[in-house]
Amino acid sequence: MLFKPYKLGDLDLKNRIVMPPMTRSRADQGEVATNLMAIYYGQRASAGLIISEGTQVSRQGQGYAWTPGIYTDAQIAGWKKVTDAVHAKGGLMFAQLWHVGRVSHTSLQENGAAPVAPSAILAPGVKVFLDLKAEGPGKGAGEMVQHSMPQELTIPQIKDIIQDFAKAAKNAIEAGFDGVELHGANGYLIEQFIDSQTNHRTDEYGGNTENRLRFLKEVVTAVADAIGPERVGVRQAPLTTLMGAQDDTPEITYIEAAKILDQIGIAYIHIAEADWDNAPVMATEFKEAYRNAFSGTLIYTGKYTIQRAEEALANGWADLISFGRPFIANPDLPYRLQNGLPLNEPDRAYFFGGDAKGYTDYPAYHVI
């Protein structure tokens, strides 16, 4: 089933294998996507769908060195080279739109401002990757630093960020992307609003479940209005504890979120299962509840093997399966999986920053 075509809205996917967003920290000065990034994504265009690395919707939304943006003309032009490379090889690509919220540092913010969050809560031990010596991405040399204490967002600031997402979505379509995925997972801004332990507000954006889901609803609605709901996906990680984010009742909160997304009519929800050692297991009942709550496409990611992927598809939990790290080292991953070929092992030393080494130099059995 993995290798059968799939229709996602009006897009015809050549298979059910998704390349998920993976930060590689190789953007150029001005957070602009590069020619090397175009080669990297073009090499992997045999995926049924590529979702770009997290791409900040504003300077305020940036949390790490050398991550690309999509809020300037130069950034749009840089991404156009990437989408052209993917489309030239018959691929499809969504942009993952990203605002990190509190997971940032004053050195990345305009005029050294504090990062923003639904509530002024520090996550001890949560670090961000910084280029403190301003050496650029080529050397891949940086430093992990505790994120800065955030300031609580005002209502007008929240409204401004919602519009930043909508504008970024329009920019993504201008850059040639086939759609966008909103990063609502892994402890970043959208999830910071959703989760009870990161949102202590007492106004209409905090408190009960409905209020904590309001920011998600308003962002998704604004983006759907801007480019059409059929071009919009949302990533969620209901059981994650990454970046200090955690909800007290995820089985309730995230199914309510799925119902809201179903009402808006977006194309898909991309569910990231916790995949670290001793991580909480996402129960079958939780997956079935997602299926009952959401009538669109469901994508799952989290150390999937072919066997686990086929099981998820056969049971109706998932429609598409994403494979993360295997895509780093195997540009022709669908071909390798379909033919039972051995996989290259990714070199972690070159995951973040650097040049072509460990990025575009992995060999392929089958070059598309």
C-alpha cells in the first residue's frame, strides 16, 4: 500500500511516502534558501510529498541559527529555486510555517527583544542553536544556549502573529509551494498556546480547552482563508514533552483540536508520535479517536518501518506515512524501500549546518 498513489485534495501523490520537515540549518545570510538546498530537496523529489524544514513566518519567529524564512522578497526568491527543482522532477512540496515562540534568544530577535509566548514561563534546560561568532552555516560551528526568558503576548501582538502566518502562506504559494503545513507541534508557539503547562493565561486565549485552542483555530482559519483549506495541513505532537511543552489531558485536548480542524476543512493533520527512548506510546484508541474526529488525510511519523507503516495503513489509522532520518541519507528512499535495498546511515555530525558533506553527497541506487 505504501507504493500506491494517493490523492491529497487536488494533488496526485505518486506514493504514500512523505518526507517530513527536518531542520538542516543551511540557509544563507538573510535566512534565504540556497542553491544547495534546491539540490538537496530536488534529490528527494520521489517522495509522494515533501514538507520543507521549519520556515519562520517572521524574524520574531526564528529560534535557531541558519534556519530559512519566508517573509522577505529574497526569501521567496530563494524558495522558488527549491520548488522549481522539486517540480522539475515531478515532486510535490509543502512549506512548513513556523513560529518558535519562547524557544528563541534575544540575539536572534530584533533590537535584542525578549522572545514571545502565551505566558512568561521559562523552560529550564531548553536550548537553542546560535552562531555566536557569526561564522555562517558553512562551518557548521555553533553553540547550544539556554533560551531567553519570554514576554507574555498581548492581544494585539497575537493578532499580528496570526496575520504573519497568513502572509507567509501567501508568500509560500508565490514561491511555488503546493501548500503549507503549520507547525503546531514540538513545543513551539502554536503548541505553547494549546498545552496546559505552557499556557497560564486568564483571558480568551487561556484557561479552558476551548480558549487554549483559540489561537490554533484563528491561525488555521486565517491561513485557510488566504490560500484555501485544501492547501493547508497542521502538524501536531499530542504526547510530546519536547521544549518543555506538555498537556495534562492530551487525549481530550488534541481530539478537540482535530474536530476544529475538521470543521475548517484542512487537507491533513500530520501526527508526530513520540519516538525517543522510553517515550509514551500513542495508544490504538487515541489513533482511532483521531480518525473518528477528522475526515481529512492523516499522516503519521515516528521511527516507522515498512511493517509498521503497512499496519497503520491497513487499520485505517493513517493515509500517508512519513520517514524522517532515512530521507537524510537516502535521497531515493522510496525506491530503496520498494525494492528491499539496504539504507545508507545518516551522519549526525552533519545534521545541522555545513556544506554539501552529509547533505547532498549521499549516494543513490536510483537517480530520478
